[in-house]
Amino acid sequence: MRRRRDLSGEERRLWASVARSAVPLPGKATPDLPPEPEPAPAPPKAETPKAGGMAAAFPPALRPRVAPAPPALHPIDRPVRRKIGKGRIELEDRIDLHGWTEAVAHGALLHFLRSAKARGLRHVLVITGRGASFGSTGSLKRALPHWFSTPDFRSLVSGYDQAERGHGGEGAFYVRVRRR
């Protein structure tokens, strides 16, 4: 059996104010408010390093670098998606991952998208399959959004959306390749 967690002072005050707004059952009383806590003292200010301090100890080349966050994914706009579906915007290439294992499909998709970016392609079709056949779980269809959220793919993909019915519907995705 798990031990109950004690309420903090703020939680007790909040509960007491909620309990006071309700009508108590016969024979019960409203809880008392706990005393107000004293404000915590302000933390002391840290001294700025001098010219000969820790910052000067490491030359700029040896200072730890913070990697920039990968760019965010944006969904493909509805008008663009419709134009792709109707053929007004051409799909420049496609890859069919149907029936492949996740490990093989991941590597192949990464290679395909790197190649598409190097060739300057903008819109491609990725066919994963719907996963509705006997024994299939649709693991590629479910894994694709997770893959696209990783830094490897976020540097290659600017957006994706489910394809129109004529291009595979639930079993395919339009992918917008990030510009160079």
C-alpha cells in the first residue's frame, strides 16, 4: 500500500478555501486556515567573473558549445495539401516502406530524405501502409511521427500530413522537405 503524501502549506490553504465555500455535512466543521508562511529571503547575487576568472581559463575553442535546437515542424497548409492531392503541385519523389521492418525503414527513410534535400526536392510522398492486413499492426504508420520529431529528421523535414485518398490516404504521408 502506498503511503499518502502530506499536503504542502499552499495546498492546505487552497483546500481550506474550497472547503469553506461548500456546506459541511451535519456534525462536520470547516477546516481552519493554516498560518501564512513567511516569504523566503532573496538569494544572494552571484559575483560576475573577473577577466582572470573561470571564463578566461578556457579559450573560446574549448568552451562547451550548446547545440541549437532543431527547427520546429509545421503541418502542411490545407490549400497546399489540396493542391498536392489534385496534382496541381507535383510530388517530386516517393518511397514505399510497405512491409519493411522499423529498423530498415528508419534507415531507408533517413537516406531518402537526405538525398531529396540534396537534390533540392520540396514535396515527397512516404508510403507506410495502413497496417490493416492480417498480422500487421501499422507500426510504420505509428512510428513516422516519432521519427520526424527526432533531431535527425527535423533538420530534413519542415512538415508532414496524411495523404489524400488518391495517393494512399491513411497509409501515406505528404512530406515537405526543408530547404537548404
